[in-house]
Amino acid sequence: MLHRVKKGGDVHADKYNGLGGKFLAGETPEECVKREVLEESGLILENAQMRAVMMFPNFNDNEDWLVFLFVSTRFSGEMIESNEGNLEWVDDAKLLDLNLWEGDKLFLKWLEEVPFFSAKFIYKDKKLMDHHVTFYSAREEAGHR
């Protein structure tokens, strides 16, 4: 996890976040997560798996944030000092004890419960006002042969 304590004016100031960031032109979500994790941590993801798509409308300065959430259990490389914040390995059982966004506490639980989900989190003045989620089973009948 990344404890966001190094950048002035950071919308995530003093919160813990997973690693990630904005797309470069032409990047796929998979290319973006691998690049961002490498830039922020020095680690190379070897099995990134997309587990969710999430929308945060009007989240920061009237920006809509579309987030592709990945998990990974294998990596290589050596962890570096991040200019975004302090990197920390956190046991899964202790994640919800961290200073997280309210919505993060919801979707971190969902990662344990369902293979894939799509969600919308509506914040106002940094408070979670509402959320909606659709859970998907491992294999939906429609479209599969």
C-alpha cells in the first residue's frame, strides 16, 4: 500500500491507496497498471488480473475517474523509494484498519467475495454519499460458448 504523505495538495493526503495512476495515450489498462506500479514501486507485476471497473463521478475538481482495479500475487524487482508516499507491505487482514477512503473499505471486501464487479462511488466533500455495485460470477452464461 502507498501511504500518501509526500505531495502537497494531494486529494489522497494521509490516505492509503493501492498503486496506480492515469493512462498514457494508447495504453491498455494492463499496460497502464504495469507501468504505474513499476514507476511508483520499482516492482514488475507478473500476473496482474483485472477484478473491477469503478466510476468515481465528480471526484476531484469535477473530474470523473474511471478506475480499473487489478490484483497481483507475483512480481519481481526491488522496491524503491516512492515520490508519491511511503510504500508499506500490509497484511490483507489489516487492510481495513488503515486510513482508507470509505468506498475502499467496501470494495476491498468485495475482492474476497466475488471474481469481478462494476461499481460507482459518489463522494461529496470527501464523504461517501452513495454507491452502486454489480457483481459478476466467474462465468456468466450470456456470451460464453
